[in-house]
Amino acid sequence: MAIDPSGGGADETSFAVVKMLNGYLFVTDAGGLPGGYSDDTLKRLAMIAKEQEVNLVRIEANFGDGMFTQLLKPVLGKIYRVNTEEVKHSIQKERRIIDTLEPPLTSHRLIIDRKVIEKDFDSTRHLPPEKALRYQLMYQMSRITRVKGALAHDDRLDVLAMAVSYWTEQMAQDADDQMDRRKEEMLQKSLEDFMDHAIGRKPKPPSWI
């Protein structure tokens, strides 16, 4: 679960829950909450984490010097105990979002639950029509460009990218670990072949004999 605390003004505290199975990423919940650092917002986020049974909560820490994390931790401790980590970004937001989401989208590996899309639409019904669209995840996803400030509001899309980036990093790490293990196996095999040739040692018979 990723959370992007409200930076003030008209921003929302946005969240996204992304799970992985067999290399596919599933968006099981996402949205925006008013209230910023309010107790109600903190409790709702903790309840979402519990309902979704998440294993990690990632929190955008660019603003407030980690204050939001310190406020959320005791609430999570009472409602749902889960590990938390803070994430800081230095790359231009629009470029970072596109670079993160484009690969799984173009390879059809990012799957969004229909209920998330319906909830996204319903969550802005209280806003004037000219403003409602700009807060919706689907609108932000279909309108973003690499131009700085391309979107008036990008909170929901930004936090989705933050959740997806976690799994991208995990998959990259898993691939590196597999390559390291393979290299170690090949080195061990080369050493055994060398010893067999150097001292005339007979190869070990298969374990099933």
C-alpha cells in the first residue's frame, strides 16, 4: 500500500493498493481522502490496510519531514500492525510516473479491479463537473505527459506509480538474485570439472543411483 499525504490546499491524501501474482500487478484499491493529517483520515487508511491485508505501507516523505509517518504509526499499531517505510523522490514527477507505469501498461501486466474504477468515479460526484474529472485516477492516467505541470492534480496517479515501483524494484532484485545464483552454480561446476581433469577424479554418480 502506498500513501501520498496531502501537501495542503486542494490536494488529497491519496492511496493505492497493488498486489502481485505470477508477474502481474493487481490494483485492488485506490482513491483519495480529504483531511490530510486528521484522525479520521489516519483511521480510514489504517482500516484500508487491514481490509486489504497489506504487508507493507510505503509513505511519500518529501513533505513534513516524516511527520505523517509518525502520526500514522500509532494508529496502525492499534488497528493493523504492518511494516512502514518512507520514500523520497528527486526525479521530475511526470517523467517518474510515466517511466514507472508505461512498462506494465504496455505489456498488459497492470490490472485494475473494475470496482476501483467505479469507486474512482463515484468519489468525485460531490465536486463540480469541471473539477471532478481532474481528481479521478483514470483521467489522470489518460492525460499525463512528460511536460512539467501537465496535470492540475496528479495525486492518485502519483501514488499508484509509487506502489507499482515497489514491485518493479522487487522483480528486478529477484532477477539479479537468480543471475547471481546461476553464476555461482556455473563457477562451482567449472571448478569440479577442473579438479576431475587435474587429478583424474571420477565424476560423482547421480544421486538417484
